[in-house]
Amino acid sequence: MTSETGHKLVESLDLGVDPRAIKKEVRRLVTPKSVSEYRAKISSKANLPEGVILDPAAGSGGQLLAYSKYLDRPCAAVELSPQRADFCAYQFSKASNNSSVITICGDGTDAQGVMSIVESKTGQTSICMLHVDPARPMDTQKHAVSEMRPSLSVLLESWSKYIHVGPDGPAMTLDLSPRLARQQMSEIEDIVLGVFPCTSMTWEWLSRGGGRVDRLCLQTGPLADIGSASRSVRLWNDGSFSTLQDNGDILDTPYLGWSNYKLCLGDLVALIDPVIPKSGLRGVFEECAGYARGELVWIGKSERRPLALLHEEIHSGSEIRPFVVTQGVVVGRLASKLDLMSIDSLASLAMKNNIATVQLRCSLEPRLHKRTTDRLSQILGQIHGSPGFLIEDGGSDDLVLCKELEV
């Protein structure tokens, strides 16, 4: 089926290529299944109106497949690339819950052309939720928001005629680069408000525990946490998750800096998931840990490994414990960079403090990481003791060895 504007309904019978031939190309577009299902579960709790869930730049189609699994709504995937559209249709045809998903090959910014097919296949005349994952250049901090494809402003303006707009605005998830600068985020907010004034918005930073921010998205309308501008999420392997969010008035300011505190023996430190400082929730974290605003010492030697100096352990029942990567007591220093020449010194320091394993939580050339960890494991293999971790000192070029607290 082809609309007057050239949009084509793609069905599994239209698959003209071996899906394995385009799997490599599509792989980089795939949202991890755990992330897709998390978003679908969260969206299923929102008060969405009747209508179709639309992804106007569907890529591999994995996110829309998750929406069709958890939300009782028809779904439509639009993909400009014929090969990717074929792959989407193939994916949907293999899923057990594919009956409510259609794939359209065409321009996702041409809302009228897309809706002519959507209405004929589903009977629906409106969009209840929009999921947008635009393509962007690899260097996301140096490109302009206007370089995203499809153009966000053009896309939202086109679909404004069809998406349901409630009292808090339309239900949208904008899946964006986690490396966006604050200025770029403000530009995106301005685009949304320019098309949909007075829309509620919540930024969400998501981590899967790998020492980085995995996803950043802007949730709007009924998908947003009303009164909350920022939310951090720690997603676990089993699909469960923990959240921390602001209450509307204690977000970090751009001027909140980092300490150059030099760690001392006996200091209690915690490595914090980077979603906390990235989301501006250091103040919320402090409050939940029982600190007065600005009292906690934050050491930002590495953006991926923010460090907090504590006066007491953060226990497992705490609201913020899911965002603590590890915590321990400083037991020694290594006054040199970590390389193959200094491994023996580190191993000796570990054995002196009855540490049997050492996690490297510091910067290290990727080519040296495996050789270093293998050598450490070989030396410490016969030691029966506690786990430890190695971090960078805040106030010097030294490395600091910590003995991990018992869980």
C-alpha cells in the first residue's frame, strides 16, 4: 500500500533482502533491550489518551516493539531507509505481539502522508505518544541541535496537528545523546515549548552501571514527573530500577565546582554513579545522605568516576545506595602512574593491607588494562582477604588504594 505522498506500508512479505546482510548496519542503531523495556514499562503507567504510538525515525524498531508489548495501543514505525524499514517489518513479523505494529517506509516529518496509511490500517486519527530518536553526528558536543535528523523543530511542528495535547502537553520521549551540553538541552527545551507551550518536561539520565551515562531523554506531558525537572535512573540487569529526582528547587547550579582535596589514610570515600552529577542531583544526593547543602566534599578527578568524601557509610537501605558504585577506606598511596612497571608496588601495597583483589577505578590506557589486571590477579591469586579498588587522588597525581567496605 502506497500513499499519495509516496509512503509505503512495509509488510513481512515485502522483505527483499536477507536480514543478516543489514544486521551489522542496524546494530549501532539498536537500543539495548533492557532500556527499551524499562521505557515501555514506565510509559505504561502514564495516563495516555486513545491513539497510535508513533516512532517517526524507527531505526531497528526495537523500542517500538517494547511499546507494543507493554502498552495496549497500536504502534506505527516510520523509517526513511528502505533496508531498515524492511528490517523493522521483519523484526515485527517474528514477534508474538506484532499484530498492532505497522511499518511505513517514508519521511517521518511528513505527518499527513504517514497518517493516511495509519488511519487506513488502524482506524486511528490521532497520535497518543511520540517517541523520537534522531540521528546525530558522532561528536555530539560540537554539532548544532539543528543538525539532528530528522530536524526536531520540523518534526514536532508537522506532528503537532495529530498528537493529542493534554493539560500538561503531549506525551513525548525524545531520546538524545548523553553527551549533550546544557546549552544544547536548553535549545531543545525551547524547540518543544515553541511548538507546545506550557508543556511539562523532565530530563532523565539513565545508567546501567558501566561507569557512564548510557542514555539521556526528555520526557514530556503525562510521561514527565510533574514538578520535577531532573531524574536519575539506575537500571539493573534483571530489569528492576532505582530512581532519584529533584523536588523542583535544589538542582545544582552551573557554578557548583569540585574539590581538589588530597585524600588521607583512613578517609571514607564513595565512587558515585556519574548520572548524579550529570543530572544536577548532587544536592539531592547530599540531602538524602544527611548532609547540609554544600557540606559533602565532591572530588571530580574524572567525569566518569565522581568521588565523594563521606563521614559515614551509606547503608544498603538508603535511597541513594543504588547510585553508589563502591565505597571504602583509604589504606595506601601509589606515588606514580599505573603501568607495567608499578604493578608489583601496587600488589605489595595490597598484600600489606590484606586486599585480595583490586578493581581499577582510575584512568588507564585500554591496551594496558587487561595485562595489568591479569598480572595483579596472578600475584594476588593466593591471597585470602578483602576486595579493594584503586582511584585517583583529588589533590595530587598519586593513585590511592582503598579497602572496600563489606556489603
